[in-house]
Amino acid sequence: MGAGAVVRMLNTASQFGFLVMLPAWFMHEVGLSNAQWLRLLAIMFATNIVTNLLFGVVGDKVGWRATVAWCGGVGCTVSTLLLYYVPAAAGAQYALCVLVAVLYGATLSGYVPLSALMTAIAPAHKGQAMAALNLGAGASTFVGPLVVSIFRGPLGVGGVVWIFAGSTR
């Protein structure tokens, strides 16, 4: 259960770190307006809400572990990097920025079956398993911004993105 809590903490740390770091980056470096950034963020998380349902179904069809590993782990690693490198290369091409934001929001949903997986691993302690999972989720709201505050200065936005890409795996 402890490992599941750590996995949950690490796999969504990028989400909360990005909320601290990406607004200024998208507006000042990429060139989006405040309104464009806010729409992009809304689209990213609307996609996440819809695909949460989808990945529940996918997890039941192909297996919870495989869905978490491939759709969540590998998918989120790739989409985290794309969320940085595509806008960095293309600039304020809004459609491309939205596309990679949608991909990130969708692949973040690949971790949805983690709840079912944790309770299946500890069937006699389902309440404790869910509590550990929720602890990890709460901890990610602290860890993500902490990573940004420690590493953005010395490593820049790209370096922090690589840290988050490594933690989603």
C-alpha cells in the first residue's frame, strides 16, 4: 500500500507543478494570451474528466496494471515532454498547444485503474488501500509545486519537465 501511495503521489505531481509553472511559461515564453492559456487549461482538464471514464473501461478490458503502466506511465511520460517541446518549438500555434494539452490530460487518466488495482492487491484492507491512495493524491499537491520551487531556477522549465516526465514513469 505504501508503494501505491508513492506511485499516486509521483504520477500526478506534474499536474500540480504545471499549474504553478506553465501559466507564466505559456504566456511569456510561448506567447499565448491569458485567455488562451485559461481555455487551454480548461480543455486539458475537461479532456481528463471525460477520459477518466474511458480509462476505467480500458482498464477492465486490457487489465488495470497494463493500463496504468502503458497509458498512464508511458503515455504520460511522452505527453509531459510533448507539452513542453511542441509549444517551445512551434510557439503560439494555439491548435498545437491545445492538441498536446489534450494528450497530456488524456494520458493522465491512464492512472485511473490504480484505485481498483490497490484495492485488489489488499482485499482485506480496502479502506486502508484507498486511504493510502488518497494520501498519495494529496501529497502530489505539495510535491509538484515543491519540485518547481526547488528546480526551476537551476534547471529551467525544460529541466523541471524532465523531472516530471521521469516521475510519471
